[in-house]
Amino acid sequence: QVHLVESGGGLVQPGGSLRLSCAASGSFNGISVMAWYRQAPGKQRESVAIISLSSGTNYADSVKGRFNISRDNAKAYLQMNSLKPEDTAVYYCNAVARSSSTWRQYWGQGTQVTVSS
């Protein structure tokens, strides 16, 4: 079992910055992909940024040039700059990890990001 815990969300003014963190813990012996998703009220969950051992990084068009995903072993980070009101959403950490010889996808509980003046 893998547990993902996000932190770093909050209220920020347009144009500001936030850094989200995600820490993976539990019983696992490999993480191949870590990613950030977000879900705004009334909208579907969408992929924001992905970091993969095999494919590197990938970003949604809406955040390219403003967001940066990084990883340090079992932790992932999302540096968000030049934030806009439309970035307001619950941000979820996602990981594909191997536990008991099986690869599974795991989700964190989410952290709220609100961009407003």
C-alpha cells in the first residue's frame, strides 16, 4: 500500500506563486510516474504535469512556462508561478508505484489552491 500526502496549497493573489509537495510513504519498491492533477468545481479532473522515469516531463498546455514539476525519490513537487484565477482547483498527487510485485495507481487526498484578489 502507498500513501500520498500533499501539502502547500492555499490562497494566493493572481500573479503569485505556490509550491506544492507530495510525499509517498508505505510499502513499495519503485515509483515509475508521479504526477499532479487538478479538479475545479463543476469540471472533470485534468492532468497538469507528469514526471516519468522513461518519458521525462509533460505539461498541460494551460500551464506550460508557468509550472514546473520535479521529483526527489519518493517526493514530487509542483512549482506554480504566475498563477491565474483559472488555476483555482483542488490539486491531487498521483503516483504509479510497485507494491507486492504489482504496479498500481495511487492518489492523494488533494490540496486546495485558490487564486483570487
